[in-house]
Amino acid sequence: MLRDPPSPAADPAALALAALGWVLADAPRAERLLALTGMTPDMLRGGLTDPAVLGAVLDFLGSHEPDLVAAAQDLRVEPADLMAARERL
């Protein structure tokens, strides 16, 4: 029996990591993330398990509704799920 993979929405860290992957898939968007957060690529890599870093990624999406909606659509979650994950980190 084939099953859909579990939704990352259940785990806020997993959802934030998925969102980060979505952000980094587009170079201009990735550059904007670094510019607006003040993080360097090394800081980002080193903070993949840090709730503050993951929260900054979700804050980044939450501050630009078109990206929030597009990320949610691609990740197959609701925009509210991304923002709820932010609150749970």
C-alpha cells in the first residue's frame, strides 16, 4: 500500500528546514535571506538545528507574503502552518 509521506507541518523544525530548502533553491531569494537576516552561509549551515536560525527563515517568509504563499504551495502546507511552526520553535 502506498502512502503519502508524513507532512512536515507536524514538526516545526522539519517544516522550517523544508522552507529553508525552498528559499535556497532560488539564488536571488537566498541572497535576500542572507542580506535581511545578516547571516552568512557558514552561520546558516551551522545553525540548522538552532531554533533561532530556523525561526529567522520562517520570519523571512512571513515578512513577504508572495514568498510565504509560494513556499506553502510548494511544500503542500498552508501559509498558516508555516507561521504556526514559527511560534512553536
